[in-house]
Amino acid sequence: MLKVILQEPRPISPFNEPARDLRVMNQPLWLLQRNVFSPYVTRELELPPGARMPQTAEAMIVHRDNLFFDQGYVNSFMSKALRLGHACRAAFSADDPAFREHILPLSVSYTPAGNLYLADLWYYPKGPQASVDPLVIDLKSREVGYYHVPTYMADERGDLVYQVPIRSMMAIDSWVHIFIADTVFGVFGRGVRFEDRLNRDLGFKLKVLASAIYEGKQLLECSELVNIGKDCTIDPSATIHGPTTIGDNVTINAGSVIENCVIGSNVNISQDCQLMLSVIGDGTFLPFRASLFMTTVMDNSMIAQNTCMQMCVVGRNTFVGAGSTFTDFNLIPSPIKARSGDDQLRQSNRPVLGSCIGHNCRLGSGIIVYPARTIESDVVLVASQDRRVIDRDIRYEDSDHEKFTKVSHLHRRLYPRRGETELESW
């Protein structure tokens, strides 16, 4: 079967990169798409914006390259599409709680059609054609609370909960969608699928129990739930609860606590770090007592000691200085706004939300960042009396690089905005 990939060149703020090049579940999005569709595809073709579809009569899958989907969704979509035997397009019901609460807000990629929203994923059994029927895949969402909080932190809609789907698909139009894909649909979704399998598969439940007994560990610490790669060094005093995946050549030092995380390869986690419901990219360094809660860190970044990040997204090759705090809750319960797919500030539909840092940033120690603020790629921030609290979005023009005129050339601008084609040297 032929797969046709429609390019979406629109950059995602504040990374200044298209979605396909960003990491989701610790993989470049384009690679994740390829892996998920590999059982159904024999060859693929990428089309730039405005290009004509190939005129062929063979079966085709067509999707835009800013889509995140997991294996469960693709299997359900392809099974139903093949059974129907005619052209169809993926669609969401407006009543689906996961779509309504997490996918639709801040998005620009869906086409309304009555009570449905059409996504950019098609199946053509005999080549492209004009007549296409919507195909709704039930995401099988479950309401899941994520921690116990005082009542004043809940808004008029009720408690702080997520609508976690068993199978997932969404367009990455905003940095918030990276957070949703990694945390809510990713590590949270993996936990929900694990619980679902335990409840319906007695053989699997007995296998997990037997593994825990044989290894002399608690249920959540056994090898059925904690998957560890090759050549890892893990201190015996570290606590690791699954479902957790750890890559190759990872070092986890004494006193660290890790719960339901995805950790890449060549990661160094120092003493007393706290990681929960987070995705940690390849080559990341976390010095002692760094704390990450529901946070994504892309590859080759460093979050220095005593820094606390909650519900944040950090780009690649970025440094965050020691003792920094990224807040996620408005003290006065005003709605939190975030950057949408058209780069406008809109309601995020989240009562709590952290911040986002782009690629190749350098942040000094002791910075406090307010909820939902963004820091554009290539920015340097120095904590000072004038700017220790970040209460607005920081763009490249706000960077402190001009303060370092003699050495500014040592830090290059690697991720210019669209239209700024040359790499600028500071």
C-alpha cells in the first residue's frame, strides 16, 4: 500500500520548527508516524503544499505530517476502513470527551462538518477520489484525576481531571499539544491501557504477579512494568515504578524516584531527582534534586539542580539553570491562555499548565516563569534584578545576548523564524 504524506510547513511556536521535526514520546514525529503505519505500507511519498496527488488506482493512505497517532488508533482506523472498502476520512465526534477537552482547543487543523470534525487522514482503496465518507473512531476515553489538590484549585467544571483515551490521534498545532500527546495521551494513556489489560486478561495479570514474586520486588517495580535497556547503571536505593521505559546507557543515581516515565538513551539522572509522568529525551542530564512533573524534555538538554518544572515542554540542546521554578497555577483563578496553532493567545482549556522553552536556549539560575509563557528558540536569559520573573512570552529580540558583545558569536542562532533563512551569529 502507498502512503502519501502531506507536508505541513507551519512552524510551531516557540520552537520555530514544523511539527514533524519535534519529538513526541521521545521520537521525531515523522519517525513515529512511519513506525506506526509500517504494518500497512510498502512505500511512501511526500508531497509539498500545493502538489497534486499521484494519479494511481492502488490503495493509498494519506495523512498530514503534523499528526500524532498511536498503534491502537491506526489499527482501529485501518481495520474499519478495510472492512468498509470505500474511501473514508478520519473524523472526531464533537461529543468525544478527549477530543473536546484536549484535542480541539488551540487547534487549527480540523474541518467542522455538523457534529463531526474531520482530520487530515484518509484511506483510498482505489486511488484518490472526491467522494469520501467520515470514519469516526471511538477514542474510548476515561476520566482520570492526576493528583489530590485542595478544592480551591478546581474551577466551575469540577475537579482537576484528564480525559485519557485508550487510543489516540491528534494534530500537533501548538506546544500544548506536545504536552498533551506526551503526558495525557502518552504516559497516562499507557498506564490506562495497562490497567485495562490487567482487568480483562487473567493470564497477563498472573504473569505480572509471578514476575514480581520471582524477582522479590513490589508489583510496580517488577520487570514486566519497568523495561530497562542495555548497559544501564542504577543505584539500588533508586525507586522506579512502572509502567516505565528506560533506554540504553542510562545512569540513575542514589535516592532518585521515577514513576511512569519514558527515559531515552545516554541519560544521566543524578542523586535525589524526582521524575513523574515525564518524557526525557536522549542525552539529557539532570543534576541532583531536579524535579520534573508531567514534563517533556527533548534530546541533549540539561535541567540543573533544584529546578522544578511542572507540565512544561523543553526543546533540544537547552540549558535551564539551577534553582529555577516553572509555575503552573494562576493564584487568581483567571483562565490560562496559550499560543494556538495560528500563534494567537487563546483559552487553553487547562486549569493548570506549565511553560515551554524552545531549542538551543540558555537560562540562568533562579528564574521564575509564570504559567503558559513561552521562550523562543536561541534565547539567552540572565537572571537579574530587572528580569528574574518571566511574566510574558520571550522572543528572540528580548534575549540578553547583547550583554555579551565580546563572546556573543559563540552562541549561534540555529532556529530562525520562517523567512529568516540564514543562520544569524550573535
